[in-house]
Amino acid sequence: MNEIRVLVVDDDFMVARIHSGYVARMPGFRVVAAAHTGAAALAMAAEHRPDLVLLDIYLPDMSGLEVLKALHDVDVLMISAARDVSTVREAMRGGAVNYLIKPFTAAALTERLQQYADTRKRLTAIGAEARQDDVDRLFGTQPIAAPLPKGLSSATCALVADTLRESGRDLSAAEAASLAGLSRVSARRYLEYLCVAGHAELRPRYGTAGRPEHRYRWLG
């Protein structure tokens, strides 16, 4: 999949620079521009056509919520100190894909960006038509029942589950990693979890010599 192009919008120049730095460190993401007013945000969105906008609400010329409503064909992650429910509700109604309250850690933004990337990847993998279980996973209405171990992401776990299920065959950790765009170590951790949760099974494949190869098959 091509890199995800990001427009950062914040009225504070330094904050915009910090957020841009967070994004730039994420594999698969690239900051295409930074804007500090609502008008500049709309102009840069039209010029650069980003995939994702990190959008502050408190802008000097207009509300970020107004910018959200004026944007088209782009996903928006709201980033703001505004925490009143009416603002959060309006952001949701406006189509924001997520909402992150300031102040936050680099890890919190990284997690949101990874979730966004995982969702885009799963959408691409579905193809032209989605089944109901595909939609349920995308909207988070079909979570995996067993609690995830610390350090594992539910979005990435769903990606690995989709990869294994849609392969139609058993996969090694290396094969699953290649298909899902993950490291082998990460893929193996998620595959092992899926086995514990009862969604997959481990099937050793014995060769002519040495240790058996661990392969994983989807159970559902």
C-alpha cells in the first residue's frame, strides 16, 4: 500500500511541528504540509490532497469543526483540548475517524495512527464488496473476546485474523507477516494469541530434519 499522506493543522506553530515529528517517525506515513488557520487548512487540503488530516478545533479564523464539515474525500483525526461532550458529538457527526484530547503522549498518537493504517489495509484487502463480518470488524462491533496481552493492538490483531482467515490455508508466521505487512515476530505473537483465544490452531509441519515448522490455521 502507498504511504499515507498527512496534513497537520494546529494554530500553534511549535505544536504543529511536534505533531509533524510524531507522524514522520511512523513507518508508512508522510507529512505533506502543516497549516495554522482554517483557511490555510482548506487550501492545503485542496492542493496536497492528503489521506488524513490531524485537525485542531481552536483555530484563529474558524472552528476546526467548520473545517471538518468543509473537507471532502479525506479522513480527519481531531486533536484538541476541547473535551465537552457536545464538541465530541459534533466531531463524530461530522465524520471524524477519531478524537484525541490534548495533552497526549506520542504513544497515544502512534496508536491512533496505527489503528488508522490497519483499517485502511483491511479495507483494501476486502475488495469490491464487504460481508457483514468484514463491516463488523471495521466498525469495532466484533471484538475478539479474550483480553489482549499488554503491547498488542486490537486493530492489528484483527488485521492478522483477517489475513489468516482470507488466506484459505494454513500459514507460517513468516507468511502471515508478509501478507499483513508486519514483522515476523509481531505476526507470531498475534497468531499465538489467536490460538489461545480459540480463533486459530497451531499445526506443526514435520520435515525431513530439524524442528517442525509451526503453521497456523483459522478456525473462526
